[in-house]
Amino acid sequence: MLIQDNIGSLREQSLQAPKQSTAMLLTVNGKNKEFGGISTVSDLLGSLDLDPRMVVVELNEKIVRRNLLSETHLSDKDSVEILRFVGGG
């Protein structure tokens, strides 16, 4: 749609509403949970206060390499398993 601004110039304005972050339903370690404002595995770990160096992440039954955590995007209804390293003796 073309609109005229206050100095008489024509410019195009989008009719679409701005994109808003929607909640995503994920299964994390067997439990369904909604997450908002995340898009990658790295974002998910941050929202759970988990150090990426201390976990292994499986997304839909495939291991996600640590160097790809910030590049691996999540989708609604994905299944995520997070395994934590535990020390002891």
C-alpha cells in the first residue's frame, strides 16, 4: 500500500503486522514444555541455565555437535534430550 508522508513523498508501507515471537512446544527429557523467545538449541540451554560445555544434546534422536548448538534451529514439537556430565568417585 502506498501512503503519503507529511512532506508529500509517497512511500510503501507493509500491511503485515510485525512478527511476534510465539511460544514453541518442546519435549525436553520426556516432559512437554512451552518456550518463548528461543530459536536455537543454544537459546534453549541458556533459558534452562545450562552450560553448553557440561551437556550433550540430542535433538530428534540425533546428537547435536557442540560447535553447532547456536546454528541448530528448533521447531515446534521437537524432542530434546539433555544429558549432564556428573563427576564423582
